[in-house]
Amino acid sequence: MDKKVSFSEFDGIVSKMAREFGSISKRDTENYAMLLFPYERNMMITHRENRINNGRRAMEAIRICLFRIQEYITGTKYDISPYLTEEAELLAESLQMSFDPFVNEDIKAIVESEYDLMDAKKLRDYFALPIRLLIRLEKSMELWTKKYGVNGYFSFLEDQIGELID
């Protein structure tokens, strides 16, 4: 049976994972720009194709990804269905294509050469960096959404990397 997730648990997954895995400070973001680009690129493509111009849905997508990672690491299945929207799920899938070896076969081939995906400790080691990247993205989404409204994050991305994406 899936573990039911309360709203406070769903909302708090970012803080919980930040305490457990650490986070990337705003001043260090530039050092991770090349690693963040595939995440942001995939979200921009999904945003453009599906007309998702909502930073809140993007933040929910981060939470969905973090719960899915937690499922891989702990083996516990979580029921987050009350918090899923079509838009957030589409964005979460696009994010997962950037890092998740259980979703993207190309990534799986690369990751399996370095990590045993059947070993919980190795999974935890592999997912540590994607978790920190997701947390950094969520903080950016929060900032731009507060500063410029619900479409602030995607407007920011469009200004920053829009011309680099077909």
C-alpha cells in the first residue's frame, strides 16, 4: 500500500531533501550552469509545447521529482496523487528526462557504468547531485514567481536561454 502524503509533507519535501542532501547556494549557481541547462531546456520545451506558463506548476514538478527519487532510494511508494496536475506531471517528466536513469534509457546506460542501480547506497550517491540541482531550480522558481508573478519563472528562462532552444 502506498504511503499517503499530507499537504505539509508534499510542500516540505524540498526542505527535507535540502537538510538531507544539501543545496547549491545562489552565488554558486553559475558553477552548475551546464548541469542545470538540460533541466531548464526540457522544461522550456514542455512549457512551449503545452503552454504551461506557471511557476507554481514548475515548483510542484520539482516536488514530484523529489518524491520519485525518494521512492527509488527508500523503496517506499508514496501516494502524491492529490497534488498532481496535468501541467506539473508534464514538467516533472521533462525534468526526469534530464537525470533519471529509470525514465531515460540513454542516461541509464551511462549511469550503470558507474553506479549499481540495484544498490540503495549507490542510488543515493547518484541522486545526490540531481537533488541539489532540483532544489536550486525550485529556489529560482520561487524567487521569479514572487518577483514577477505566476509566469515570472518562464519569462526569466525565456530571457536567459530562450534563444538557445529550438
